[in-house]
Amino acid sequence: MIAKKRLNKIKSPLNYIGGKAKILDQILPLFPKEIDNFIDLFAGAGGLSEGFIRAGYNPIAHVEMNKDACDTLKTRTAYHYLKEKGRIDEYYKYLKGIISRDELWAMVPSHLINSVINKEISTKTLPDIFKQIDSELGNKSVDLVVGGPPCQAYSVAGRARKNMDDDPRNHLYKHYVEFLKKYKPKMFVFENVPGILSASNGDYLEKIFNAVRKQGYELEKKILNAKNFNVLQDRKRVIIIGWKKELNLSYPSFETKENNYEILKDLFSDLPKLKSAQGEWKASQYIKKTNSYLESTGIRNGIDFTTQHIARYNNENDLEIYRIAVEKWINENKRLNYSELPERLIKHNNTKTFINRFQVVNHKGVAHTVVAHICADGHYYIHPDIKQNRSITVREAARIQSFPDDYFFESSRTAAFKQIGNAVPVLMVA
């Protein structure tokens, strides 16, 4: 959606739906020089960064408070470095468990590993963060700032749980503005949930717009859906794009095309079939050759194996509910109502709210939105193949978010699910 190959680089062979309507394709000729370097704030596991890097841009720094996500970013940094140096087999050794993570990171110049800054962005930490970024930046300029504060603060559920003024996450935009003030990038991209539009009756969004305009930027917002960018997921996000006033730009229009690909036939078909508690954390072999969707999107990007295709354990009560939910969805095209289950299967006292707590991934279309709560249980993401009868794996969740198969999420399965649920789909960027 957002990024473009730099003019002095070879164009990507990828040609996916939505790929003809990129923002920078339309506005790059207006710049006195091309955009090159970017900073990723509130970076998470690096969905935004991966898209921009794939499109040819150079990351100066990633700033993220979660250690697990930072470890993932460091591992991905190693991937990009080794690939550039023609040593990608060294990275594959890590994925296969032949070498340790420390051994992998040791192959990468320390300044690149250190460009991943594991700090919470606050008034107290800003000076240290700026100092570290400046050391990486040298005499280069920051052309672009990307990222958005944690979306939970602006979600409807988050606002219901806590007074907005009392939640420090609602004021993180002020720190975002400090980065614009210091580095004066030509553009920025700010991503968040649609709930930010209605937070405090629109007051918070107005505060953001006013603060940014004071720094000499114009900006516009739109709600974009990942499914319109060849992501097999119904995922709406507010994308705010800002630019220096003197550039005299406007928010581009995007060509919307129907997505003809399907979860089960196109996205999951080549992965090993598993049951509950089965799978491999490290390497597992594909059971089928690649297909047009996996190839064109770069999800299958040249390797002959994948990782983290491992299913969590489900007890017999849940598995019986999964079977009922899948049969209802496949045969009747209806979602399971938790309150209508046989009494022996109902374990929650509350049967009046969250009655769709068991939900099957749409096998013939796009999946419903992947969220961070997938780390707590898989009931909301049941695999549509009744023969497998389980919740989706880490790799399947990552594919729904359009991450390539060689993207490795560090730490535990729970941490990986959380990183994936919080991420920006790669194909919404590249």
C-alpha cells in the first residue's frame, strides 16, 4: 500500500492485487530527492518494516518496548544482512536448529543488531533513544517515520475498561511528534485501529492532527482494509499519511479489486496436516509445491521448508466444540452460538455475551481479523479442516498476516502469537 522500489534498484517481480496503486508511486516524482531511510516506532514484530525493506528502503532504527518482538527484529535483521551478503544458508542453519541464536546474531555487525532499540518511548527515555538513533544515522537523513502507538488504547474495548485520560498510551502520539520535530522527515505513516476516529468523540484524533500540523506537516486519514491488498484477512485500519507542507501532496486513491484466493485452497494447502498438539517449532517440510498466491505474494520465497507450524494442545471438550463449529460453518455457513451448545459442553457461566467465542476461519474467503488475544487461546481461530480439528498454528496465523515463511518469531509460542496479532500485514506495505 505504501512503499515503492527506489528508482535505482531492480523492480520486484511480485505483482499482486493492489500493487499498481502505491502511494509513493504517485508522489515520488514530486520529491527533490528520493526517500531512502526510515525509522520504525512502536515497531512490534516488524510488519511495517518488512514491507518497506522489501520495497527497497533502509531501516535506521526500530524502537519497540517488548523484548520478544525486539528479538524477532534482530533475527530478521540477521536475515536481511546475510541475504545481502550471499550467506543466506547461515540463516537457514538457525531455522533448522543447527546453530544458536547467539551464533546467528554474532554473524551480523553489532551496530545493526543495536539498531533494534528495546525501550519504552517516554519523556524519560527519549534522550537516550535519540542518542542511539543518531549514532546509527551518522550523516544520513531520516526521510520517513513509520509506526503507530499501541492500538489497544484506542480500541472500543480498551476505552471501556479504562478512562482514556488515565491511560498513558493515549498520549504516546506526543512522543511520535517529538520524532517529527527532531528528524524532520519528508513523510510519515501512522497506523492504528478505526476506534481512534471516535475516541473521546474525535477529540484525540484532532489533538494528533493539530500537534502534527504545528511541526509543518499536512496529513490525511483513510480507513483501509487489508483484504484489498491481497491479504487473506478482513482487517480494517486507519492509515494516516503526512508530508511536509511544501511538498503539496494529497492522499492517493487506491484501486480495489476482488480477491479470488481462498484460505484453505491457496494459503494453507501446502502445509503439513496436523492435529492438536502436533507440529514442529523449527523446520517442517511442505507437502505440496507452491501455488500462484504463495509465489506472487512472497510468502513462499524460495526455501523448501517452513518453521513454527505447531498446534497448541486442546482438551477433548474443546475439540468436540471445534467439530460442531466446523460442521455448522461448512454445512450451513453459520457461526456457532455458544449458548446453543449441549449443556455438558458449556464451561463458561456467561452465555449471553461473547457468544461467538468459538469461530472457524473462513475456508473459502478471507479470515476474520487476527488479534493479539490469539496468544491466550485458539478458540476464535479454529482450523476449517475438520479432519485436523484444532486451532491454527503460529505459521498459519503468520500467513494470514502475509508474513513470509522464513520470518521467525522469537521466544515462545504464546509470544509469537501475540507478536503476529499485533502486527501490520506485510502486503499492506510492500
